[in-house]
Amino acid sequence: MPKPSSKTTKKEPGSLHNHISVSPVIIIGLILAIAGVILIMMYVYLQNRNVINQQEVVPEVLEQVKDDPFRLENKYMTVDMAELKQACPYIDCIPSIDRPIFETAEESNEWLTDDEIIFGLERNGVVRAYPQKILNWHEIVNDSLGSDPIAITFCPLCGTALAYERIVNGDEVEFGVTGKLYNSVLVMYDRTEENYWSQLTGQAIAGPAAQRMDEITQIELATTTWGEWKSEHPESEVLSKETGYTRTYDIYPYDDYESSSDIWFSVMNRDERLHPKHIVYGVKIGEETKAYPIESFDSVSEITDTIGGIEYTLIREEDGHILATSASGQEIMPIRVFWFAWAAFYPETGIYQQ
């Protein structure tokens, strides 16, 4: 083995030997690596970002909104145009799912936990679950169950999951997201007549359908946990995460919105009787309304009450769904919703007291 050399080299003051030399290639490589990381982070941020605050919309985007082909000044409207707030900058800025893919309950157990919220539908012998964590990013699924065209809709800002028939003026339509809100609630549009629709009420608020005073037909949709739903419906199909879009579905895109008292966009009526995000089941019969706080069903599975002279019973089913029956046979569909949104639409609403 060679012996270490005993020769020493004399170092002159100021010599490069007194400093650590770094190759320019290494420096350039580090700069490129850092730039790459920043670009990746920006890409993920832009892909996952769902809501654009009005104050953050740049002039170029405002021009795009101004040049919206669905300009409201050209439409018949039943609401004040000023009450429609721009939540994201253009039509379909939040993309609907128009060609949904489904998988088995067993397959979805690999990424869907028992305590996660799903929206469940049973119709024409088909049973399907639509996970909230997917709808957080898309808000609308244009689906068909048997021969029935159905839209599964969800408004993350007001907590409402509602299913509607995709029929307008006798024609099958697709629904999309306008990028606008009314009372901080999703405003949808149909891609046939380009009418605007309030997601919470199902009423047309702009376009030919508004002039006809149209309403789309609501269908029973359960909001419950995956564990409760699959226990009662083990044969259920589940909306796949293979949506055709790049989204991080396991990440909730609205920070602490569901628990905070903040309401991001203006509403026409604020009611402080309950926390803004308190979950209630709203019932409307004629012009009368009542809200049932979710804890009303903690100790009972049935509540019998009367609105406008109509007696009805709210029932909590084994799969967690709250439905209503009435002796008169009148169809009643309770709406699960954040309190602030229900009170914004129905300022005179009562609150059920046990």
C-alpha cells in the first residue's frame, strides 16, 4: 500500500487554496433544481386552486368576464344582477364531470374511508355514491341512471347536495358551473338554452326558462357517510377518481371554511340565531319554511311536525338519509344545508325546537 506523501505545499496569502472552490456547473445545477421545484409547486397550486377571490381577479380576467358570451344584460332575469357575485372568472372555470366512470364498493374502499361524506342515489335499480371529496372540485356530475338523465350537484360554500332531472322545456340538457353565486350559492347553467339556475331552489333565474318561470325537478339524494351507505347498499357503485382532470381529491380545497364563521361572498340576509355553518335540514311547504338542526336526530329517528296545516314526519333511515313523508301524500324533500344559506333564501324561516 503506498505511503502518504510527506511533501507539503506552501500556501501563499490570498491563494485560491485558502478557499473552497465550487464549480460553475454545480451552481447552475442548483439554480435549475430550485427553479424546477418552484415551478412544480406553482403548477400544483394552480391545479388545486378552486376559488378565486374577487379581489384577486386581475384586469385581464375581468375583461374575460366582461366578454362572457352569456352576458346577463342580454337575459331576462328574476333576480337583481348586482346580487350575482363572481366566484371564479369564467363559465366552466370549475369543470363538471360529463362522462363519469364508476367502480365497485370494494375497489373504492382502498381510497374512501367509512367516515367520509358521500351523496347516495337509488333509482331505476341503480345504486350509486358520489364522494364529496370529488364534488368539492367539480360541483356537478352529468349522469344517467337507466334512461333518466340526472345531475348530481354540490355547492361547497353552502353545503347543499341536490339531484335534479336534466330536463329543461322537454329537452335533455347538460349542466355546468357559471362561476357566479347568488346568496353565496352555486349558480348553474344549462348548455342548451344557456339559462341560469339556482342550485338550492332549482329555479331558473336568468334566460328563457326564467321568463317561463321554470323549475327543474328535484330527486331524492342522500347525504351520509360512506360507512353507513355501503352497510345498507353493498352493491353500490362509486364515482371514480378517474375523472379526466388532475386534482388532489384527498385535499379539501377550502381550508377551514366548513367550521369557520366566515361567509366568503355576500348574502341578502344574515341570521345569527345559529352558527353560519350549522347544518340544518330545511323544509319548505308553500311559502312556509322551517329548519331542523342536525342534532335534532341525535336521540330520535322520527320527528312529526306541521307547516301550513300540512302534517309530515321526518325520518332518519338506516343509511343516514333524512326523508319526509306526509299523510296528505304531498312530496316533501328536506334540504341539508348550512344555516346561513337557508336563512339567506328564507329570512322568515322557523327553527325546530325539541
